[in-house]
Amino acid sequence: MTRSDEEAVVEIYRAENRAMVERDQATLERILAETMTLTHMTGYVQPRQEWIAQIMDGKMKYYSSTEERVFDVVVEGYQASLVGQNRVKASVWGGGVSTWPLQMRVNLKRQAGRWQIVSQVASTY
């Protein structure tokens, strides 16, 4: 593990949060592995393309994401993980706008020289 690897995986996490708010489909498609899944607080396991589509069509509307902490950054060879805590203001699946203390456990893999998110599990903190 090198410092640059740690910085790279943290930057991927931050780029994802920016892309969610900005509805930046190209960035999401670049940093999320094709097989990526997002496990929501409800237990629903959402495939990458469905999540991106719902961001783009407004079913999952992210207004802001303010980072509070990133910790437990671990890089072992071609795999990495981290835990991020952000205050996320969003409207999800037709609900009202709320701000959640959202914790994401993020797993990444380096393929063809670049890091991609392969799975994420959401909870609150």
C-alpha cells in the first residue's frame, strides 16, 4: 500500500459524491465497475445501471453531500476499502427532501491500472 493508492481511492469516493449531486453520468460510469451494487439502508441491492438511471431521471435526487469523515482506508494489492461519512441532502423514490448522516462502506478494485468501486453498503451513523 502506498500513500498515493490511499489518496486515489479516497478521491474516487469523493468523485462519486460530486457526481451524484451533479448528475454526472460519465463520471459515475467511469468510476463504478459494471457489476457494482449499492446496498441501501432498506436492504435493497441496487445494480449500477439502475442506480445511475434513477439519479439521471430524478427518482434519486441528491442536492448536496458534505463530507464529515473518511476512515479505515485499506489498500491490499488490487483491492481497497474505506468508510465514508457524509451529510447527504436528498429526495429518494418520491419522498420529501431530507438530510441523512449517511455512512458508506465502499469496496474498490484496481483493474487496468485504475480504481473502480465494486460494491457499497449504506447505513446511518
